[in-house]
Amino acid sequence: MSSRHADAHTELWPLFGLDSPDGDRTPLDLDVLFGRTAPVVLEIGFGMGDATAAMAASDPGRGYLGVEVHTPGIGNLLALAGEQGLTNVRVALGDAMHLVHRLAPGSLDAVHVFFPDPWPKARHHKRRLIQPANVAVFRERLRPGGVLHCATDWPEYALAMAETLDADPGLRRLPESKGDRPETKFERRGSDAGRPITDLRYARI
């Protein structure tokens, strides 16, 4: 990490950080984590955290829980939270699915999966995050009417995502829209390479 990221990690991790080690199934109380009762958005794989910080800044009424394994990105999001005075951000280090299993059913207002690794080789497709079993867990953690929002710049993955999400009996497809999602670094990279951006939004029935 850069010195800026390291300083932010030292100062803010005790306030905003959360370790989620593999195998931990300790229930996570989101009201206690955020110090208030408010809707919570789960951001899976936030990268460097710029988009997460922007959404949290423009949406103070909801909490943003970001989970990532990339430590420089964690440091950067902590730095942004400190610099912008964001109190509605919490940052988890660990595997997203391990974290999700610690959350109570119906506890999330939204789940964001923006530009996950597409694992383009066929033999690696089983590693993709948007798989039927994972989607079922995401859906169970959403409140009724809560939204699962996925975005990708890989057309083949977009088709696979749509097939998986359409097949889940507890989700209803919403009109395709970027909504208030800020542009991410991965999105710009995909656009610069000429790849179309696909946003898929589904509400829990």
C-alpha cells in the first residue's frame, strides 16, 4: 500500500474495518456494525473504492458495506472515507460469500456486483460469482423489494448472468438501467476497449 493508504488503514480500520475470515459463521449485526438502524447496501468487490465512496457520499441514508480482498483498494476506500468524512461506510476484508453467510435473511436493501472477474476461459466459468447457488444466497439476504444489481463489460458473461438471474424464482427483472451507479475504473477500461456495458437489475419478490 502507499503511505496514504497505509496511514488510512492504521487510523480508520479500527473504526470502519471488519475481518471476515474463511469459515467464520458468526452472525453479523448490521445495526451494531454501523451504529444505527438504516438500510444497508452490500458492495462486492469494490476495487479501489472510488465508486463506493461516491455512492455513499450521495446516499447518506443508507449504509455501504464493501467487501474486498485487494488490500490497496481497502486502504484507498478507507482514505476516501476519512477525507470525505463518510460515516456510512464499512470495509470488510475477506471472501464475499463467507461474509454474506453471516448476514441475516432480509437484512440488505441492495447487493451490488459491479464488474466482477469474468473468468473468460470456459474451464474457469465455475469460478464466476454469479452462479445459481450464490444468487440464491444473495436473494435470501435481500428484503422483499430489495435489488440485486450486476454490471459487466463482457457480453458473454452478461448473457450467462441474465440466464442465471432470470431462472431464480424469487427475483423479478427490472428495466435495464445504470441507475445512480458511478462509472468505475473497470467500466472505463472496458469502454475504451470497445466492449458494451450491461447493467442487470432484479428485485426480490
